[in-house]
Amino acid sequence: MRAMYRLLLGDMYRDKKAGEDILKASDLNWTIIRPVMLSNMPGSNSYRVGERLNLSGIPKVGPAYVDHFAVM
């Protein structure tokens, strides 16, 4: 699957990496948030956060979860 994603979305991944490299090289205090697939789930203050999470199936998160985390 990963190879297929890279083939189909290669330009997007290259743009994403270039943008992140610019951000990391800046003097800004930054945090990159990479949510899993967004869905219409209702918001909550309960979610998992980490650099490497074990996920199974098709993990989804509601935009309200991402919003809550981003303003914490």
C-alpha cells in the first residue's frame, strides 16, 4: 500500500516534505500536527497523541479533536 500511495501521491509528499523542511529550518517555535483520516465524529477532549502510535484498521478522527489539540 505504501508504494502505491507514493506512486499516486508522490508530488504531494514531496511538497509536504519541502514545506516541513522550510519550517524546521526556521527560527519559529512550531508543532506539526498530522491527524489520521478526518471524519464527522463529534468532538471530545479524549484522544491519543504521540510520535508513533500503533493504529489498526482505518483510524479516523473528528475535526473537533484536532482543533482542541491545536489550541491546547
